[in-house]
Amino acid sequence: MLIGGPLEFNPNLLSSEPLPDISLQMGYDKKNIYWARSGRSAISLVLETFREELSEGWLLLPDYQCWAVNSVFSSVKTKNISVTRKLILEDNALESSLKDPELKGVFLIDYFGLSNIESDISLIKNKRPDILVFVDAAQAFLSIVMNSDKYACADAIISSPRKFLPIPDGGLAIFPKQKIKSLDKAADNVAQQQNALFLSASSMRTARRSFQDDDPLIKDFESIYLKKFKEHNELFNNEINPISAFSFEVVKRIDLHALAKHRVKNFNFLKDSLISKKLDIVKPIFCDDSSPALVFPVRIKERKRDILRAYLQSKGIYCPVHWPMPEGKEFNLGLESKVLSGEILGFPIDQNCNTSTMSILLEEIHNFSKLS
Ligand SMILES: Cc1ncc(COP(=O)(O)O)c(C=O)c1O
């Protein structure tokens, strides 16, 4: 049994006819959307598009972010702002940053597609109509699919469809108020290498599903495909590059609205179950919301996050951490972000999950609580 983890490509995905216009399915015209290689690639395009405006001051970034992405901002001056327990910007800190005339832009992150950042966008645009607002919706790709107006007042939105779909690569940069700069970059060698690594790792993971749980070969088999997924991941960089032709062909054939609805259903099931079961060590971060989120984010109390995660993994349930602090690197983090980084865990709610896989997850957390 495998629950969560990388989404595997299935060749049947290519058997249907492509949708006539995938950008329209996203609610935007082609001229406002750039399908990039990754979320990082999309951020680079946004920074490049507004280079002149940003060169005269600095950009405000939340201190809780994907650390692997940090280097993409090296071309601009940035300052960090702390987030609260609820993963929103600290009100007072935001108000005081907005008073600085050197502030040229704010980069807001919609964590998991659950942060309700629309009120921050309006506040910033009201108080400082002269500055740029960018939205990082890397974890909220399907929220845009469900509601294309979600961040309509922002100057640019980036996302990472590759996190939601069984594709080797895929990012998105949306410019709601202007046309994208014309870029005619052809797919390069890196895309081909990534496709090959992803497809072989993904087929091995699919094959792994039919192994018996006590098969002695599982360990070696897993270590081979995990190495391939790692190599694939390490090939992402900050360059502005288009999505590969292969990934785009797959995206064009996926019913994104159906996927979004499936995730909302899974999200609500897990939310209701966790509220009614009251598992002591598990504290949901967003209890009032409902969204086609990337995962169902919780805090694991009593310093048990890593042992619970290892226990679940031993049962074939893969829960990501967004984001562990990289070793040996010092980031200027607020207290809340440091604590969060040690407690947060994402329960899988992807398209391969359903009430039965989520019930297994809940059962295993219950078993873990009895053991520890
Ligand atoms: C919030 C956020 N922004 C941006 C990115 C970058 O996306 P990608 O990995 O597709 O470059 C990530 C990746 O994890 C992310 O979590």
C-alpha cells in the first residue's frame, strides 16, 4: 500500500483529446499566462518583468517560505516579515513596512491554498496603490482553477501545477493586468533529462504498488526510484524556461475542475474526522476553511512530528514537511516560523486518496498514539 508521495504518470492520461484552450480553463487569456518549467522559473519571470520598478527599493517577503526557493530572489533587495500561528502576515509589522517609501513590492504566499490572503492584497492596494503585489500560489494551483478571480487585484501570480499533477515539470506565471513579455525559448536538454528521470521513477513506483508488503525486494527497489526522483528534483533551477512539451500535453488532457472538487471532498472529510476524533497530538492549522489544498496541514505536538512521520512511512503513508530548515543555513526567522518548521506535517489529500485511504491514515495515527 502507498498513500501520498509523488504522483505517478499513467499513459492513459494521453489517450483522450486535448482541451481546446487550457489557459481558458484557468480563467485567463493566453496572452496573460506563461506556462513555465517550475514555480521558481515563474518567479524569475515575474522579477524580470518588474525589474526596473524593483531596482529602486526593496521587496517584502514572509519569513516562512520554501527555503529551496530562496535563491531565486538574489537579484532583488528583500526584507522579511514574520507570519503568525495562522500563517498570515503580522498586522503591525505589515502596517509599519507599508510606511516605508522605499518599499516597492510585497510577495504574499497563499500557504496550501488556505491563507485567505485576499484581505492583505486589498489592504496593501488601498494603503499603497503605488507598489506591486505578487502572489505565490505554488500551493494553490487548483484554487485558481476553481476561482480565477481569487487574486485578481495582484500584479502577478505564480503557481506550481507540477505539485498537483502527475507531470515531470510545470509552473505558471499569470499577469492579470498585462500581456506577458514575448519569450521564445525552446525546451532544452534539461527538460529531456527530467522527463526521463521522472517517467522511470514514476513507473517503478507504480510497479511497487503490486508488491506484497513483506517482499524483501521492496527496500532496494524503493531506494532506486527515490534516487531518480531526487536527481529529477535537483535539476530544477531559477532560469526562465517553458514547461516541457510532454508535461503540457498531459496538462491539456486533465479535467482540472474534477481534480479540484475531489481534493475539496478529501479535505472536508479529513477536517470533519479530525475535529470529531480529537487526536491529542494532532492540531489542524486551518479548521474553518475548505479548499482544494496541496495537503491537509497540521501541527504535531509534543515534539513527536518526526517519529510520527517515520511511523506512518513504515506503513506506506507519505506525509511531506513544508518546510524543514535546511541544515547549516541561517535564515532570519521569527519565533513562530521556527516552531512551525519543527511541528508542521501535511496529510495527503491528492487525487489518489479517498475516504478509505484517509481512514487508514487516521487509524494509524490512533495506533501510534497508543504506542507512544
Ligand atoms: C510556496 C512555494 N513557492 C514556490 C515554490 C517553487 O516551486 P517549484 O518547486 O515548482 O519551483 C515552492 C516549492 O516547493 C513553494 O512551496
